[in-house]
Amino acid sequence: MGNVTKRIMLKWNQLWENEEKKNHVKTMMSGINFFFTYKGDLYGGGESSRVTYAKMVDPEDEDHTPGWMKEASFSAVNLYKDLEGQKDQTIFTEKDISEINVITEKDQAEKMLMKKAANG
């Protein structure tokens, strides 16, 4: 195989791998509408997690009582670990709220996952 052929094959393989990563990330993100970072990792949760989090941070919400806050929790998947094939679902409670940084745009979460996928 000549140098030009090797370069073309390498480029093709890189494009193929990038497309596979994009498809994997899109599959991972389906059904997730609540994204946030926590202690350097990216997490994703469903609608019930998003609603529970919103109630936990809104002191004017009717459910936001000391008793409810003590019992309230929601779950989310560590998407960075999911990229590596590890399943890691975490339960978050009132003590975790101050360290959660919500990502409001799904595109931003997707870019973060793609960057992580590219860098390994």
C-alpha cells in the first residue's frame, strides 16, 4: 500500500469512528431532558428528575417543605461513565444541590459528550 492510500484509509477510519461516536452519543441522550454537571462529571436524567430538582431549588414551590426536602431525591446517569460502558446511576438529595450546575441546552451537553468521546 502506498503512502497516499494509507493516508486515505486512515482518514476514512477516523471519519467512520467519529460517526460511530456521534451515533453512540445520540443514542445515549435519547429520553434524557435534564443535564447537569456534578463534581466534574456530566449527568442526565428524565422528566421526573428534572421536576424534582426544580421543586428542590424553588423555595416557593408548595412541596418545598422541610419534611419533603429531607425525603426528596432524584436519580441521574453519569454520562461520562456511560461512554466508557459503565452503568452508574446516582441518587441526588438536598445535600448535593449546591454542587449541581444545570445545563439548559441539550446541544451543549452533546458537545461535552462528543469532546469526552474524542479525548477518551
